[in-house]
Amino acid sequence: MVKPGLVLDLVERVSGLARGGTVSVPLGSGDREESERTVAAWCLRTGNELVEIRGGEAVLRRGRTPDIAADLAPDLTPGTRLWVYTNFDCNLACDYCCARSSPRAERRAIGRDRLQQLVSEAVSCSVRELILTGGEPFLLPDIEELVALSTAALPTTLLTNGMLFHGRRRDALSRMDRDRLALQISLDSATADEHDRHRGAGSWKRAVAGIEVARDEGFRVRVAATLPPDRTHEVDSFHGFLDSLGIAREDQVIRAMAHRGVADHGVELTLESLIPEVTITADGVYWHPVSADHEDQLVTRQIFPLHSAISEVHRRFNEIRARSAAAAQWFACA
Ligand code: SF4
């Protein structure tokens, strides 16, 4: 039996709120499941929102949070692309690495079994593309199998520094599915100095060689550059250099440096400023790949079921944007 007067409580407390405001309503000592069902049904009938059940209370919002995520361009909707950190160790130790990767970083591999489950749940969640990143994925002995699992289910992009394409790793690369796999290789400048200054001596030359290997093998190659704020004037000449390597303009990604990981400066990125990109690591689900080693953007430690993780990101995004919109209305100064 539900607490007597529960519905009256709901009416009184919610009707006293401004639209978008929230209030807690005690559920009392009655049958908990029935009380929760009663509150959920009342919210549905009256156009209000049950935000959560916390302890012995229901948290309600007057009105419903608008589904802002649903209005985004389809390829920006959270969960359309799924990022997976395959591992965190790397052969390089770049001085602005957002994932704090290096040869000394713990591997924290996602592993075959988890990736298999992720891939199959991703298909049922209408994910359209998988993006595998690290760390350096080619350090993993089973990278060929991981990529095969992924490309068998969905178009896949694999992020790499492109420096390890020789010996058995080149053989593994040559067996990957060219039709379903694109490679995204990091290269930060048109000449060696700037790239090597952040990524280590000799790394530019090996990355350019890696781009050439990947293109010779017949892969679509994207090149992604990280540009510190004092080098934005180089954008045009860098595009010219990438043109000369045969990289299509739509495959030239130039992004600002983020103040995340080991970077000591860069653009500040918060939950409020980022459109989320659901990101899975061995440690849990994160808001965005740039913050996959940061507790402030950890969404949940529960990776499975994947649909719950995606829904949670979606829900929080709507809530954050609705809160910002409500705050903006209150702070009109004239
Ligand atoms: S930025 Fe990329 S290549 Fe550099 S340490 Fe991090 S993961 Fe490795």
C-alpha cells in the first residue's frame, strides 16, 4: 500500500514550484515499489518529470526537461559514435597527452571479451561508428583481432601515432579491412621541429612514414593535428602540407590543445562546454574522449548494459543544457 496522501503531497509540492524547479517528496513507509510506480504514473499524467528516487524520496521536476539532445544534428547525437579506449600505454609520452599515456602508463586494456560485448550491444543501440583509441592501440598483441571484431559489426576508425607499422604489426595492418576501417594518424606540424618538441625527437619523420605506409596499404587516412593556441596562424600552411601528402581536405582534422591530462595549458573543457561523445574505457563510461582519464567527466563505472550508459549521457546532457537555459533567463540585466 502507498503512503496515504502521497498524491496530495505531489500536487502540493510540485504546484508550488516555478517551471523547471525541483523538489523532493518523501515516499513514506508504504510499499516502496508501488509508491515509485504511483509517482511515475502521476508524473506521466501531469506532464512533470520524475528525476530520480534517492533514499526514501522522489525528486521531481515541474514540467519536463526538453529533449535538447534530440535536436542536435544526427551525427552529434550522443551515442551515434562510440569511442573505445583499447589501452592507455603508449610508445610516446607527448607533453600534452589528454589521456596521460606513456610507456610507463598502466595498460588498462579493454580486452577482447568486453569489446565483443560492446560491439554487439552497440549495434542494438543504433551506434553508427566505432572509434578505437588509446594510448597506442598497435602496442596490443591482439589489436588485429580487436579491429576485426569491430569492423565486422560497424565502420571503424582507429587512432594511432602511425609509428609502429613494421614487422608483425605491419603484417597485422595489411590484413585489416580497408573497406570498413579508416586510420587517423597524429601529426602536429608541416616540419619536424614543433611535432618533435611535444612528441619526442624523430617522431615526426616516423609519423609521416606511417602515413605513407597506411596510404600505400590502401587505407583511408585522416590526419589529426593538435595545435597550441600560439600556433593557430600555421593552419593554412599545414593544410597545404597535408594536401601535398595526398590527404583529402575532409580528412584533415586540426583541433585546439585541451588543458587536460598532462597538458599544462590549453582550452578548458567542462561538461557544460562539450557536446558529449560516449566514451568507454576499462574503468567506466566517460563524457568525452578528451576527458577519459578524469573523474569530473566519469558518467558511470557500469559499462553494461550499454543502452543505460548512453541514456544516462543523454539525460545529463539535457539536464545541463536545460539548467544553463534556465539560469540565462534569470540573469537578464536589463
Ligand atoms: S598523445 Fe597520443 S601518441 Fe602522444 S602519448 Fe598520448 S596517446 Fe600516445
